[in-house]
Amino acid sequence: MHITQLLIQGFKSYKDQTVFEPFSPRHNVIVGRNGSGKSNFFWAIRFVLNDAYTTLHPEERAALLHEGSGPASLTAFVEIVFDNADYRFPTGKETVVLRRTIGKKKDEYSLDKKSATRAEVTSLLESAGFSSANPYYIVPQGRITGLCNQRDGERLKLLKDVAGTGVYESRRAESLKILDETHGKRAKIDALMAFITERLEELDKEKTELQAFTKLDRDRRALEYAMLDRELDTVSKDLDALDAERLDHLQSAHHQRDLIQRARNDLEQSAADVAARRQELDDAAIDRDAAAAAVGVLRQRGTELELQLADAQSTESAALLDEKVADLDAVRGEIARLRQQLAQWEPEAETHRTSARALAEELKALQARRRALAAKQGRAGQFASTADWSAHLDAEIARVRDALARGAITHAELLHDAEAIASDLQRAVARADALQGGLDSAKAGAEAAQADLVAARRDRDALAARRKELWATESKASTAVQQARDAAERHERSAMSTCDRATAQGLRMVREIASELQLDGVYGPLYQLMDVPDVYKSPVEVVGGTSIFQVVVEDDQVASLLLKKIKERPGNGRVSLMPLNRLRVKHTVYPDDDKVVPMVQQIRFDPKFQRAFTQVYGRAVICPDLDTAWATARRSGLTTVTLQGDKAERKGGMAGGYVDPSRSRLEAALQYTTALRALEAAERVQAEAAAALGSIDQQVTAAASRVQHLELAMQRRAEEGDGTGADWQAAKHAANLLERTRAALQAQIDKVAADIRAHEVQLEALQQERATATGALPGGLSAAERAELTGMEQQLAALRRDWQAATAAEAQADARISQARSLLDNRLMRKEIDLKREVLDLEQALREMDQERLQADLASVRTKLKAAQAAKRDADTRIEAAKAALDAAAARHDQQQQALLDRQRKAESEEQVLARYQQRRTVLADMRDELKRRSRDLGVRPDDQHAAAVGNIPHGQVVLRLKTVHEQLKKYAHVNKKALEQYANFAKQQETLVVRKKELDDSEKSIHNLIESLDQSKDEAIQRTFAHVASNFSKVFEELVPAGRGRLVMLDQAGAEVAVPDPDVDGAENDHDDNMDLGEEDDQDEDAMDVDGASPAARRQRGGRRGGSAATAAATARATAAAAARRRRRRPAALNVDACSGVSIQVSFNSKADEGLHMGQLSGGQKSLVALGLIFAIQQCDPAPFYLFDEIDANLDAQYRTAVANKIHALADHAQFITTTFRPELLAHADKFYGVSFKDKASKIQCISRDDAMGFVELGEVNPVAVQ
């Protein structure tokens, strides 16, 4: 066996996965710089083989993970591939792959790609010779130095470890522990035996009294058994008789229940009949009310048509129309005359207005000139200098100019307003003329609109009559819906009262949530999904129980949504959901019996709910009677129920029984379901009636809308006539108002123009005066100016008189025109409009008064009225008949209700009788159970002889004899009733303890012999190991140092040499005989073979499997003691290791005759060579399949390195060697070479040639091309 390949990743300096090329089965050499990772290669192998990493803490595992550039490694593994051609690993495979993986939180092993435990790996390695007690197949750096510096005592301890003395020590410690336990057990046995001896003496005295007591007690039990048997027989007979009577009453009760059910069915039928008669009465009342309403409407319509026909037959409307036409012509003539006069008066008024305007402007200009002259005259002597005079004039000129500017702006604005008013006036006049034309064309479309209106009214009336009929139908449907809803609510309360409040609230929440969210996957409770025949309702009720309230849903998603919404709502609602996709029902095999009916097959439901109903009723069957039910339950294990509701259980129990339909949970739920279906049907009828009514409503609305539209059109035409007249009047009024506004505005324009002219005159005078202000101060007016001022007063008076006369003439003309316009617009034009409207209304009324149409409509209305009156009479007849039928049905209902009460009272009486029977049966059953219990408590029943002797004695004598026996037993009240039993038990325990004590004595003797044998075997093992290692060391040292010699010396406590004989030479044959003798006792203890004749590795391997009980140790001790006795007789005395102080090494490097030197007298290189010789000697004593040497030649001279290399080369024929070195000697005979380099904080290793390896050793570097 050898290592063929090694894989490393993330371990110490090896970051990436490193795959070593297959190793040679002989000698492999690894070279590389210090720190490149050579030693980590050896640590990796030791990591897998548990040599140095048995147990790792988290921080220790983290330290083994690679830390370099880039992300840190989270895991690391090392995998070794072994060649197992010699099957040294007992796996049966030629290749074994062993891997160890670590992380910060894991440490795992795998063997051949399968997970393995640490114990399994350790056991496998031990079986292949990898000894943990002799780990010298791996020699890391520092171990050579440690061996060199060992003291003699440490060297002796090393030989003890190599010899496997640990197993002897553990066995000896185990034997001492067992010996202590044996002493403790023997002391307890002694104390217990003393107590038992004392107790046996006491019990021997109690046996005589106990025998007399036993005889009396046997008689007592025989008498009591006789009494109990007689009482039990009496009670059993009473129970049988009671059961027979109860069965008769039970059949009678069942008959009464059937009668009650029939009476209840009759009552329900009569109640339904009463409801039907009441519905007929309500329908007839609705029809009567509808017919009465139709009669009233038709009568009103007939009256209206009669009045309209009478109006059409009269002639007053035509005469009134002629009169209105004449008045309209007269008004129109007066309007024409006034318009002609206005055409003459308006030019005259305009002439007077122009004259007055001119005179006003001239007057204002003259007044301004006068004010200027007066101001100039007033300034004479006012100023002290010419500058003041000039400044004043400048200020006055500026003020006047400013006034002129403002006047010009005002004049422009007034002119603009005048233009706008003139434009508005023109439009108002044009609109008034257009409205005047519209009044004339209003009559054109009246006749066609009136004909359309009459046809539309006829259609509307027909549709309204149809709607009344549908109203009656919809009213009946609404009444039926309300009655169905009331019934559904009543049955819902009844059904919900049979379950707890939380379940009822939960079911309501489910309905509300499903309705709000429009959930299609909520199918409802079970009772809403099934229909049960009446004959099976009782058994279905008993089996279903509260499960009928479980809600069936499509899948678990719908269920989760419902539960979530229920939790969000207030209240404590609770509901059980049945997701169809989660139901897993098992196939049930039903009994092959025609009398047994599977319950689930008698329930009608939708096939998609099969799993839900199978979940509840799948394991229930219906049987004809209770006996069949009990037999079927015991035979099949199913739930069996009779038609009466009695449920039989497999163990003989009975439950259920008669279910009162008035209190039946299932009956209430099914009635609620039926009521819901009836409500749905009534709502569908109501919806159809409502849809038809909605359609006819739309048609009536459309017809009414058309009539209203046409009426509005007619009204609009009339209103348009009225509105046009009003609009025309408003337009005329607006035109007049604009005319007056325009006149007032023109007056303002004239006034502003006069003011401007006056300011111009004043400015001219001021400018003239300013031109003369450069000379002397003003001296007043000139003569011409004074003359002008004097003449102005006369001119002003004359102009004022002329202006007043012109203004008076203008006012007179305007008043006459205004009066004429007011008469025309406010009176004559309005009167003309009113007359036109009256004429149009009269003409329309005459068109509406079509006598033939009115007569046809009146005849149709009278026909309909007769039909409505007939319908009303028929409805009254139906009402009377319905009332009579209702009274009869109510009377029958009362009679049947009274009959039901009588039946129920009889049934209750039977139930009370059955209850009394049940109470008596319970009492008798309790008495029977009590008697059986007392019989069991009496203990063992007497033999047949005693029973026969007592059985024929009369009851009175039995009582007397039992009393006598009780009196005699009182004498033995103090007796120990278990004395015989206790005496036998204590005697048996005494015998057992005697045997056990003897076994413990023999065991103690054997253990002492075992300890003595173990001590001797340990010394012999050390002696044998020392002899082998010493012999091997002498041979190896002579191979390494041909001119010298070396030997190992055992020292006593005084430091003197101790002669150590070779036990293999002195007693090999005897050992073989001993081993054969021990082999004969192998059946007793396999570990007896381990005491002698096994290699140290084998002893170490089996040392972990020691253990066993004291008996096993004793058997081992006996076998070992016998073998040891024979060895003592045949062998010479063994070495006493405890008397030795250590092992010394004496070597000579240049003579075979010299005494030799001790380790302290050698140089460093010589010490290393001696240590290597010792290692080779130990390895030859306990060979391993391969060896790892890390720089073992570092301290050796060249000649010794060559000797070591030759030694390794010789040993490579039988084992694999992997070494590291910086010297060329090991490379000479090596078979394969590897170079290690360190780059980017990671180690890399590759196979290289011998020359590259030599180059590194000689030059100190590895060819990078060869490595990479």
C-alpha cells in the first residue's frame, strides 16, 4: 500500500486546488525554498491521518484556512488516494480515497466519496498499521532534534509507548476498579445475609398460625363466592326481564314517533295550505286594488273626453276668434297712424336741437371772453415786478392748456361712446324688426305639431295600461319574495340555533365575504350541498353531527383568504373549512350484506363534492336493526347506525337514538336550504317581472317623453310667441333707452365742445397779455378792451334769450315724440302681441276639438271601464272564496296541531317510561358490576370441591356459617398473611447470595492473578521491544557508520547497566505453547490472546476495544493466570521495568572495540545521525506502509547523508518514502521529484526532473519553467 495522489485546496499556503501527479511507490523527493510550502505538504498529510489534528477548535480550524490575496477561503480540504492492491485497508477495493474537509463551523471526513465518522477513519487507519502510539512513520522538522535532546528516562518512556504498554496500564487500572467494586458488593452481601438469617428465624415461628388462618380464609372465600354468585344470578335475571319489557316499550315508542312524524307532516302540509290560501287572498286583493285604480282612471278619462266633446259641439270659440281678429286689425291701424306722425315730428325736433346747440356754444365763448377781460383788469396793480407778472401768466397759460387737454380727451371719449351707442341702437332696431317678423311666422307649424301630439298621447295611454298590469304582477312577486325571505330567515334562526354562536357568526361572515369579494370557490356548508330522503334523515343526523356546518371550498388558497378576512372582522366567528384539493379519503370496503347500506350512497349531492361527503359519511353504514348494527361494527370496524338513529360502536357501546324533528339539526338545516331555494325561485320571478316592468317603464317613459316633448314644443311655440312679443317689446324699450342715452350723450358732447371753445378764447387772451409782459407793469384794460367789455353785457343778454327760446322749442318737440313712442311701444304693440297669441290659442283649440276622434276615444274608454269593473267584481269574488278557504285551512291546521300535541304527550309518556326503565337498568347494571368487582376482589376462587360443598347449602345457613368463620378469623387478625411467601423468598435470596459471594471471592482471586500477569506481560513486552530496537539500532548504526558501532543500554536506578535477555530467544517455543493453551479458552474472552504473543501495533489496535463486565474480567483473569503460571514455570525471570531508570545510547564512530560515547559527548551532526538510527530501528520494529521525512539530513555531514540516502534506498523496496531536502545525496537514488514555489501568497507544486531538482540544490532555486 502507498500514496498515489494528493489533492489540496484552501489549506494553509495552498489556495487553489493542487493536484499532485501520482507518487512513486518507492522514493519521492520534494525540493523548494524555505517558506515555499514544503512543510505544509507534510502537515496536509498529517491533517488527514489524524497525526497532529485530532480535535480542532473553531479558531484552530480558521487558522488552517488559506489567507492571502483575494477573498479568504471559507473551506479547505485535503484528499489522499491510496493504492490498496495488497488490501491492507479492509475495504475490498484496490483504491481508497480518504478526504477531510474543514470550515469555520464544520470538520468532516469522507471515505470513497461517502461520509464517514472520525471513529471509522481512525479504526481504518489502525487496521492498516498507522499506529498513534508509534507515529515515527512521519518525521517532521524538529523531531530529530527532540530525539537528540532526550534524557535516558524519556527514552525509556518512548520504548514503553512503542511496546504498547498503554494497553496493559489501562487493563490494570480497569482490574483495580473492578476489584474495588467487588469489595463493595461483598460487604453489601454480608450485611444482607445477616438480615435474612435473622428474618428467617422470625418467619419460621409465624408459619403455624398462618396455616390455620389459611384454612379459615379458604372457607370464608368459598362462602362469600357462593353468596355473590347467587346475588349475581338474581341480578342478571332481573336485567334480562327488564330488557325484554324495555324492548316492548321501545317498539311502542318507535310507533308513537312514526305517528308523530306523520302528524307533523300533515301539520306542515296544512300550514303550507294556509300559506297558499293566504297568498291567494293577497293576490286577489292586489288584483282588486289594481282593477279599482283602473276604474277610477278610466272614469276620469271618460269625464274629460265628454267635456272636450261638449266643447267641440259648441260655437262660442269661433265667434270669439272673429272678435279677436277684428280687434287685432284695429290695433294695427292705430300703430300705422302713430308711426306716420313720428316720421313728421322727429326732423322738426332735430332742427330745434341744432339751433339750441349753436347758441349755447356762442354764449359760452362770449362768457369766456368776458371772464378773460375781467381777470386782466383785476391783475392791474397786483404784481410788484414784471417777473411776477410773467410767472403768473405762465402759470395761468399752463392751467388753461391742461384744461384744454383734458377737455379734448373727454370730448374724444364721449364721441367714441356716442358711436358705440349709435351702433347698439342700430342693432336694437334691427332685432325689433326681426322679432316683429317672427311673430307673423309663429302660426305656420301649429297644425302639424298638434296632430303629432294627439298620436303620441294615444300611444302613451296604451303603454300606461300595460304597465298597470305589470305593476300588479310585480306586486304579487314582491309579496311572494317577502314571504319567502321571512320563511328563510325563520328557518335560518332555527338552523343556527342548533350550533354554537361562534359557528353561526362564522357562517354569516363566510356568506358576506363570498358575496363582497365574488368568490366562486366558496360552495357553502355541507347541509346546503345535499339532499337526504326522509327515511335516512335520523342516521345521517347522528353521524354528521356538527360536521354539516363545515364549509366546502375549492382549494386551500380560498380557505386562507377566507380565514384572513374573518380574522380582520370584529367578533369571534369560527368556521371549519374543507378545501377539496386537501381532502385525502381512503377507499372503504363495505360489508357484502344486502341489509347494510353505505350512508354516503343514500345522500344526493353534486359529484364534485364526493371527497367532502366521503370524508364525513364514508365510513358509516345504515343497518335495519341494532343487532345487525352491533355485528357489523364488530366485524368491519365501521360506524353503524339504525334507521331510528341508534349508533352501535365496535366495543359494544350505543349512542344516538330517536331524533326529534323539531329539534333536529339536520332537519332545520335542510328546511333552511329548501327555504333558500324557494327564495331564489321567488327572486327569479320577481326579477323577471321587474325586468319586464323596467322595459315597459322605459317604453312609457319614452312615450311620455315624446308627449312631453311635443307639448313642450307646442308650449315653446306659444312661449316663443309670447317670448317674441316680450323680446320685441324689450328690444323696442332698449332702442328707446339707447335713443335717450344718445341724446343725453350728444348734449354732453356739445357742452364739452363749448367748454373747449371758451378755454381756447381764454388761452388766446392770456397769450396776448403774456406777449406784452416784457415792458412796464400792467396798468389795466385798454380803451378798446373796456369798450368791448361794456358791449358784451348786451350781447350776452340777447344770446341768452335766444338760447332759452330754442331750448324750450326742443323740449316741446321731444315731449311730443316721447309721448307718441310710449303709446306705440308700451300699449299698442303689446296689445297687438296679446291679440296674436289669443288668436293662435283659439285656432289650436278649434283644431283639437275633433269630434270624431273624441267620440272614438270615449267609446274605447267606456269599453275598458266595463272590463275593469268586471275584473274588480271577479277579484271581490275571489277574495270571498279565498277568505272562506283560508278559514277552513286554518281550522284544519288547528285540529292537526292539537292532534300533534296529543301524539307528543303520548310519546313523552313513553319516553318517561323508557327513562325509568333505563334508570332501573342502570341501577341493576351497577349492582352487577359491583358484584363482579367484589368477586374479583375476593381473590382466587376455591377449588371445585369447596364450591360443591357450599353450593347446596341454603342461603340462611351460608350466612350463619360465614358469620362463624368471621368470628374465628378475628383470632388471627395479627397474623402475617405473607409469612410463607416471605419465608420462601428470603430462603431463595439466601441461597442466591451464598452463590454470589463465592463468585465474588473467585473473581477477586482471579483479578489479583490478572494484575500480576499484566505486570509481568508489560515487563516482557518492554523487554522484547527493547531487545528488538537495540538489535535493530546496532545493525542500522553499523550500516550508517561502517567503522563504528552503537548500542542501547538499559540503566537501573543507580545508573548501572542492566542485562536484558531476549525473551524471543529464551522462550519462543514456550510462548507458542502458552498461546495455544490460551487459544483453547478463546470462547471465554477474546482479550486473553492480547496478553502475550501479539505485536505492539496489534496490542495498540485492540487496546481501544477493552472493557466488559466483572464476570468477563474474572474469566479473563482466570485464563491469564493459568497461562502466566505456566510461563513462570518455563521462562527465566523477566526484567523488572519499574526498577529501571532509563535507556542510554553508547556509540563509537571510528572503532568497534571502544567503550563508546554517550549522547552528551557527541557533536550536533553525530547526534542527528544517532537519532536517525534510532528512528530506523523503531520503524523496523513496527513497519509502516509509507514514511514521510521532512529535512532529516539537514544537520548531517556529506558521508552520513550518503549513508542515510542509501539506507532509504534500500528500505524503499518494501515501503514508500516521501522526503524533503536541501542536499543532493537524497536525490541520487530517488524515483520522482517535485518542486514547490510560492507566488502571490500561494504555494504551487509540480513534478520536475532530476536535473531541475539537482539545479535547485546546487544553485538554491528551482527552474520556474519546470515548476509552472
